[in-house]
Amino acid sequence: MSSNKEATASPSKLALLVVCWYAGNTLYNVYNKKATNMIHAHWFVATAQLVVGIVWSLVMWSTGLRKVPNLTASDISACIPIGLFASLAHSGSVLASAVGAVSFAQIVKACEPAFAAVIGLLIPPMDVKPILAYCMLIPIVGGVGLACIKEGKGVDINIAAFLYASMANAAAALKGKLGSSVTKSLKGDTSKNMDAANVYAVMNIISFCCSVPFVVVQELPTLSEEWAAATEKHGAKPLITNIVLSGFMFYIYNEFAFAFTAHVGAVTSSVLNTAKRVIIIVVSSVVFQEAMERNTVIGSAIAIGGTFAYSLASKKKAAAKPKTA
């Protein structure tokens, strides 16, 4: 079925999907950082961004531009763990960029393959990668480590940003591990109307539901005070604008990424996802004037290069699979 999808996607369509994906992701990181710089209620910002996507989905469904998903209670139950980890991956990314530099968060997030490799071995069914792929984890981890070494200061890590980005990595790896079989099953049943766009829309709604308790526990007691302070300092319109635009860009870029992956497969998508980080690091360092020392530049290049090589090395296993079957 995937091969048919791949055949129907023209090179120009795939190129357009990549351009929209990259542009949306880059703009999301810019607007997200602006929003979190304005208000110190970062769980709230992450959750509010998901609301924008829900509104978009409801408009698409209510106008008939997209078929309404036809899910049973058991289908929704199967999606809840995936939505939970999607929520933690999103919130972790928002929090990491909020408390630290966007570029640093992206560098740490380049370590996601290391988390995925470990989770693939720990959670059945075991996913064993080729030896070369595991070797590529060394430059990934080493590159991130080098990026954390400041000249004349030694190791200098923003612990909070590092932990939040690591949380995002672990959650994203768990989402990928647990979600692949569920999403394949939903897409395979045409009566459920679950194409790539609707799969993401449903996960976005579940992610929002999973995010609300974190806002209640972490920020609700001081949320009104933080909002009042933010609007007094920056104005309500700029704050709301940045939250809405970041939410819209987040949803749109993920839709384009899901559509691209549906045509070309996860490995190719992973390679381009790696290249995307370079653009975000460069743009964020310019827009927010984030210092990029020599070790940071070299370390990030090594880590991103290692991630690129890991994606290619992982592909070899997939190519060899039919011969052993």
C-alpha cells in the first residue's frame, strides 16, 4: 500500500511538502520562543498551541473538506498512550526552548536516535538495528557532549533545558515504538477515515487532553498572575498572536511532515528531519542572537551528521529484510 502512495507522489509534490514542512517548523520555533519569552507559564503555552490545531481540525471536519474519523471506543483507547507520549514530547520541546536557547534544545534533540535505539531493545517486539547504526550513536552523543563544553569554562550545561529536551526525546521514541502498529492498523481500515492527516488530528486532540492535567498541577495556581504580568509588560495582542501563530505553525508543519512520511517512509523522513535542525539552529541563532561558540558549532555538526548517518545505516536493515523472509 505504501508503494502505491509513493508512486502517486510526484517529485514536485514531495519538494513542496518538504519546503512547507521546513518553513512551518522554523517559524514555529521562532513564534514559540517569542511566546515563552513573554509569559512564564510554559506548560500553558504548549497546551494552548494544541488548541489551535483542534480548532483547525474541527473546521476541516465540519466543512466537509476532510472526512470525519469513524473510531470506536477501543480505537481511541489504543491511541491514548500514543497521545500521552506525543503530549510529553511536545511539552518537553517547548519547555527546553523556553528555559534555554533554541539552538541548544535542537542539538540535544539530535540525540533522539540514541533514545529510540535503547527503547527498541527494551520494549518488545525487540527492534535490533545493524551494528553500523549503533556505531553512529557515538558521534551523536559525543557531538552533543562537545557542544556542551565552553571554551575557558569547561562543561557548561543548562540542566533544565537538557532534561526537558531529553524528556522530549524519550517520549518521542516511546510514541514511535508504541504507535507504529496502531496507526498502521487505523490507516489500513478505510472505513475509519484515518489517513495521515486524520491520524495526526486525533493524536493532537488526545495530546491536549493529556496536557491539561500538567497545566493544572504545575501552573494553574499562578497562571492568572503570570498572564496579567505578561499582558502588562508586552500587551495582550502580541502574546496571543505569538501563541496562536506558534500553535498554527506547529499543527501545519506536522501535517506536512506526516503527509511526506506517508509517501516516502520513515527512514527518508528521518534523514530530512535531521537536516531540518540545521536550518532551525541557524535561524534561531540569528533571530534571538544566541551565541554559537566554536565547540557548539563543531559539536552540533558532528551530532547532526551522526544522526544523518544513523538514519542511512538503519535503512540497510529494511532493505535486507525481504531476502531473509
